[in-house]
Amino acid sequence: MRILAIDTGGDSCAVALYADGKAIAETIIPTQRDQAKILAPLTAELLSTNTLTTQAIDRFAIATGPGSFTGLRV
């Protein structure tokens, strides 16, 4: 099972890819702002680097806090 995990709730924008319970790729960009601008290209690059598309992902995991806007970014 492939899982794409996304976290924009802290002082970074993080995307990770898990397959069969193991982390196979992750990218973390420290930033206190602009997570909304960074997230889509960061996700696309991570998937492309691992020759995957969103259709190949079985589950998506997202962090929705703190605050209501964090969930809206994702």
C-alpha cells in the first residue's frame, strides 16, 4: 500500500511517501510562510522522482492543524 503524507501545520512544508509500511521518500522545506505555494510543486516533484502519479497512491494522510487554515492548504 502506498501512502502520501502531507504536513503544512508547522514551520515547514513536508511531503512523504510510504510503501508497505516503510518511508521511501520525503521532502521537508523549512518555511514559516508560503506553504500553500510550495505544496503542489513539492508533491508533484516527489511523485515524479519516484515515477508515480496520484492514481498510484492508495491512501492520503494529512495534518489538519493547528488552526483551520492549515487544513484548507491541503
